[in-house]
Amino acid sequence: GMGAICNGIGLSGMGLIPYCASFLIFSDYMRNPMRMAALSRAGVIYVMTHDSIGLGEDGPTHQPIEHLASYRAMPNMNVYRPCGGNETAGAYAAAVKKRTGP
């Protein structure tokens, strides 16, 4: 799906910075494209939102527990979990600067 499309754009050599986003709990559906982006050094930015326990009405089915640890364990995958506006700006700046992996 969209993760594979972003990988293709990132590896095309057109100079574009592909961006892909979803809830963190649904990143299981993008795990393979994210791993391929890390292994092939595609410069894709994956943004996963709603990763905290304060998700409101969605409840425990939308509370990812093991996802962050599994992505941090992937070679060449940078994982940032900012908690404020300044940290978010810094995370985006670092992601845009790194063009050799997600």
C-alpha cells in the first residue's frame, strides 16, 4: 500500500522526500515496507500518531505496547517520540536531514 509507494518514491532518485502517516497501532500493516525502507536506505519519513494511553474512546485496542521497541530494534531505523512542539520540530528536522533511511 502507501508504505511501498513511499519506498518507490524515495528510491526513484527524483529528490523527493516521501512522507507516510498513520496511527501507531496500525503500523503493523506497514511493518514490511518500513523494514524494507530501512534495509534499502530509502529516505522515507514515517509518522505514527496516537501512541499514548490517553486515546480516549478508542480504548485499549488502540494502545500500542510493543511497537516502539520493535521499531527501535530495526537496523537503520531512527525512532523519535517527541513530547512537545520543540521536540517535534527537532524530530522533523532530523528526519528530513537523514536521507539514508527512515
